[in-house]
Amino acid sequence: MGLFPKEIDFFEIFDRAALNITKASVLLVALMENFSSLEERAREIYEVEQEGDILTHEIMKKLNKTFITPIDREDLYTLASRLDDVLDMIWGAVDRMVVFKLTEATKEAVSMAKDIQTTTETIHKAIHKLKEKQYVHVQDYCIEINRLENLIDRDFRDALGKLFDEVKDPILIIKWKEIYEHLENASDRCEDVANVLEAIVLKYA
């Protein structure tokens, strides 16, 4: 019996990982809308980020223990890494807010956070459809992720422009510029996830 181990449901783990990222993005929006609970929300997001690391390690560990995978081993590894990257960028933005001791969010940061939440929710839907082998739906969700990335990219440029035009404190400009960059990078990492999913679909559809 030991020669034929039970097949590992990698998609179930990926589903948990994507749901975990969505949880982080929901908390990010809640933080942006209510800075009075900044440190509490930051601790919660840090715990979510740690859970994401555990899930990533679980995927890597199981990859090293099984000969049978539902899709190419390299694709599973890359997908796990890209999902983890999204969570790292979200946490990076939150960590900077705490370090910089900010007291309120900008409207632009709130807007970007909400679009990131929508993007992570779309990633979760795409991974669920990948498990069901509904590849057309996966592609549709990937198109939506790309559209959202373009939207956040435009918002990022507009936010920077407004920051330099309207804020007089150079230190505050530096702080928010770095946070905007982390949020924009989180969006870029979401697009990386979509690219991996599209490559998988092209390979197996």
C-alpha cells in the first residue's frame, strides 16, 4: 500500500491559499477605512500572512513527497510562489503604514485597496474553476484580473500625481509613495497569478 500513496488534492490547498489572500485584502480595506484600528488590523493581516507561508510550505512539502500531480510540478510550484508574492506585498503595505505611524488613509489608497480585494476574489474564483477543469471560465477570470491590474496601474499614476501636486510635507510624500508602490506591486503580482493560470489552461485545455 505504501507504494501507492493517496493522491494529494493540490487544488484544495490552492483554494485555501487564495481564500487566505482574499481575507488579507478584506482586512486591508477595513484598515484603510478605519485607521483607528491600524495596529489591530495589522496584527490580523500579519497572522494571515503567516498562514499563507504555512500553506506555501505545505504545497512545497507535498510536491516533494508525491510522484503524481494533477498538472506539471513546475506549474504548481510557480502558482504557489506567485500567490505567496501577492500576500507579501499586501503585508508590506500594511507594515509600512505602521512603521510610518500614519493616522489616516488617502482616498486613493482606499480605492486601490478595494480594487485589490476585487482582484483577489477573482483569483479565488479562477482557482476554483481550475479545479473543476472549467478552463473557459478560468480564462474569463484572468481577463478580468488583467483589466483590474490596468485600472489599479492608472489609479497608481493618478495617486502619485495628486500626491506631488497637493501634499506639501516631503516626508509624507515619501511615506505614501512607498505605500502606493506596495499596493501597485500587489496588483502586479495578482496579474502574475493570472499569467500562470492562463499558461496552465493553454497547456491542458
